[in-house]
Amino acid sequence: MNAQNPSLLSRLSSKSPWLYRINAGSCNGCDVELATTAIIPRYDVERLGCQYCGSPKHADIVLITGPLTIRVKDKVLRLYEEIPDPKVTVAVGVCPISGGVFRDSYAIAGPLDNFIPVDINIPGCPPRPQAIIEGIAKAIAIWQSRI
Amino acid sequence: MWFLPVLIRNLLKGPSTEAFPFGEAMTPKKMRARIAFDPESCALCRVCARICPAGAIQFEKRPDGLEFNLWHNSCVFCGLCTLYCESEGLHATGDWHLSHPQSEKYDLVEKATVKFQKCSKCGKQKMPAPLPLMAKLYPGLSADEIERLRAMCPQCRKAETAPQDGGTQ
């Protein structure tokens, strides 16, 4: 695309990573908080240059919620494969990190990092919007180093 | 015309977006976030480990006591441990800055060893008796008396506080 100046595209896209949410069997608490960070002007994650996108093929930073249930595991992994590299993975809430209250359940496949390389963890049940913004800011720093 | 007061009010109020992450974020005074543990006020009753719905609290045996472990990556901030801790050794703090890179995942642990003590009277090894708990158990006694009873094992304490010679205390 940019044969003369290959860093131009990288320079531009490093300022505007797009976020993509995957619900891996979450109770919806963390998803509500993720929607809150984007929609409510009080938190407004778009100040950091990112915005939510609807297609995994447009995504740069993946936010995964939920404990990765057995039923949803293959779908999450397939969806994760569709996201182009480089990507930054963020585990939102205690469920993807450790299983939270669902740990040791027969319906849970994992902690998430057994299947997907996670970069940033945001613990909380659910984490408050400011904590999510803090985690996304850390993910953007990783994203800028990768691109 | 009715929009004018709203417009003026909104202009005077300034932006409604919080400054975070470029400034300080508002934290409610009673917010439950990171749980803090005080080994000085732990009676080793282990109710917290039993009550924790996420299994975040665990005790491990050590030669001189028990090690308290709380993994913040499993804690759901329900506050049951702070409610059930009679000796007030667990408190919820307002520190919600818990996001971390994956390399620090298993470092996010509240860890402290609570040591066994020796009874001042019989010399046997005993569980610690923290001050807040003893103040609840013996409300009428002076601070010196409570300090003296704290250093004893339960058997010696029972014998000490029981009415002697059939009389009343």
C-alpha cells in the first residue's frame, strides 16, 4: 500500500486502534460496563482514539469477557482466529482470568490464557468503567509497540 | 425558548466527561475494591476462606504459623470476608487500579504469615488472639487485663476468668 513510506499506515493506525468485544459466556455484567465506557459521555473511551467495531476483521484490540464456557469455546477460538495480526488481547473481569465464582464448574473450559495469549488483565466483578479505561490505555501502549 | 435555561446551565456546568486517565477519577468513599489484610488482627479462624464464594482466600501451613493468601484475580469484591471477620482483619479499600499485564497475573496476591504464639502461662503453642476480638469477648475489662488474657491459651484463659471458689467474678 505504502511502498515509499511503509511506516505511514502504522503511524496512522497506532493512534486509532479499534476495539472488539467477545462474550465468552459472560453474565453480561462486564459487557454492560464495556458498553458504559463507550456510550456514556462521562467515561467516553473514544477520547483515547478507539471505537467499537462490529466485525472481527476490523479489530485491533480484543476485549474478552466471561469464563469461556465449553459450549462457546470453539466459537470464541474461531472468532479469535479471524482477527488479523497484530492484535492485543484484554481479559475483562475475573472470569476470563481465573474463572471467578464459576471456577471448577463442569461447564467451564478454562481460564482463557490456556487457549488464547492474553496481554492485559482487568480484574473486577465487574471492573468499574475507569478501571476498564485504564486497562485499555495499557493495551493501546502494547498495540503501539507491536504495529 | 425553553431550551435556553438548559443550554445556559449546561454551558456553565462544563464538560461532563471525567478527566481519567489524564486526571484523577472520582472514587466513592465506601467503594469495595482491593481487599487489605492485617495479619496483626487475624485470629486464624479461617471463616474467610470458608465463606469466600470465589475461593480467592486460602491458608497454607508454614512451620511457625499459617500463610494467608488472597488472589485479587479471583476476588469478586462481594465483601463477605470483611463482614464475617470478627477480628476485623480484612478491610475493603477503594483501590481499584488492578489492571496489569499478563506477566504479573500471579503476583497480584495479598500474602502474609500469621504466626502461632506461646501461652504466657503454660507455654503451649496457641492461636493468636487479636485485640479487636478480645475487646468484643471481654467488654468490661481494662486494657491491661485484656492484654494479659490475650497472651494466654484458651484453657488458661478459661481458668483465669472463671469464678473461683464458687463465688462470682
